[in-house]
Amino acid sequence: MSETPRPPTLSEDDRFALAARADATERTNRPRWLIGVAGVLLAIAMAYLLFAFGARGAAENSRRQAASQVRTIKGLLQQIEALESAEPSANAAVPIGERLPDLLSRMESIARRAGLTDALPIPRETPSENGALRSVKYEYTMRDPRIAPLLRFVEYAQADVPALRVQSILIKPNRDRWEMTVAFLRWDRGA
């Protein structure tokens, strides 16, 4: 019978030394520094992306504000052009930009025409002069059981009184009446 030769057996120390050399070789063949560099680059790219999104949001807000201002300015320019080119209306005894001596009586007749149940209160007037121009703020606080006459009053006042614009309006419901505080602003030539 023939015997197959046995491979030589390694001692315990030789096996540990061989395993340690294999482990060291495996570590040198595994480039961990590339993974570290890629991780750092990824973190930098994410930080730049977050910064870019923040800058984009701020730029978008700035663009929206500028667009809103442009729309407001265009609307004001159209109003100015309309006022400059407008002929005095048939019911306007005074041209645009002139003082109205009978403004309060006009407002009372507008209130009656709008269908307000109570008499129109005397407005709180706040004049302001700026060189050759004068603005007067007329603030009315009125109550009515229905809201429609209050809104009609505002609509008729703007339509019938030259250069009269609504500056602010506040409508509150009470138990049995609506309460409206409206501030009109009118510009005319100063004294």
C-alpha cells in the first residue's frame, strides 16, 4: 500500500505569524483613505447645497417683493395718468386737485343714496400739508343692520368725489348691526 504524503504541519506560532502577515497585506490592499476623502467631499457638497438652497430662497423672496412693488407702482402710475387725463365728471363741480368746499354735504347725500339707515356721522379729519400738496384723511365710523349699504357708500363715495381714495377699511359684525370704520384720503392743492 502506498501512503500519500501529508502536508507539513505548521506550528502554532508559524500559523499566527502567517495570519498576521496576511492581515497586514489585506489592510494595505484596502484603501480606507479614499473612503474618508469621499466622505469629506460629500459633506462639503451637502453643506454647499444647503447654502445654495438658502440663497435661492432669499433671492426668490426678493424677486417676489420687487415684482409686487413693480405692480403697485404700475397701478399708481395708471391712476395718476387717469387723473391727469380725466375730464371733470358731470357731477363734479370742481376739477380734480381743487378743494371741495361742499365735501361733507356730498358725503351725506351719498350716504342717503346708498341706503344707510342712520345719519352719516361727522368724520374725523386729519390734514397733512407737504409743500404745494395737501392731503386730508376723513375717517368715518358708521353702523347699519345690513352690510350692503355700507359697502355701497364706499363705492359711491369713490365714484362721485374726485380724487377720493379708500386708505383703510375695517368691518366688524356686532349683535344686530355691522360696524364699519373707513378712512378716505383726498389730495388737493395746498393753501
